[in-house]
Amino acid sequence: MATSAEDRKLLKATLDNLFRMRDEYMLLDMRSAKPETFKQYNHELYYIGLAISHMNDRLLGSLTQQMSAKLPEFEAATRKVAADLYSLRRTSDVLNAVSSSMSTITSMVNLFKAP
């Protein structure tokens, strides 16, 4: 079911048209319609609903397929971010240790400088 961006655009346009068609049907006042006319109206409304459902399924399937195709790339990027965060954490730990050491050295120098 591989669909391109152009196919998805066409599916969306078709879906929009089906929704408009359904909305127009829903505006019809069928309270005084003959039973045969009312039956035909319900029949057509039912099939428009089926078509809407089918187009939604196709569009959702297409989007799911597109996201599935990008999943390995996303997982690789997530692993890289995790590695970068770990590296930053290690760097931060080293800087904190150096800062602490520098503070200790400064305190000792000041201690020995005092008259």
C-alpha cells in the first residue's frame, strides 16, 4: 500500500469531497419523503459513510507506513542524543571536579598568604 505524498493529497481531497457530500445529504429534509425515496436516501448515506471510512483507513495506513519507514532513522537519532547527553554528563562531572579542586587550591593559597 505504498502511497506517495501526492497520493495522500488525493486521498485527503477525496475525503473532503465525501464529507461535503454527506453534509449536503444531511441537510435534506426527509420527514415527508415517500418510503422508497427515504430508503434510497438512507442507502446512499450509508455508502457515503462506508466510503469515508475506507478513505480514512487508507489515509491512516499510508501515514502509518510513512512513520514506520522513518522509525529506524528516529531510533538512530535517539541513540545519538542519548550518547551526547551521556558525554555532556561526563564532561560536566569533570568540570565540577576541576572547579572543586580549583576552589580547594585557591583556599589553600589564601590560607598560606595570610600574615
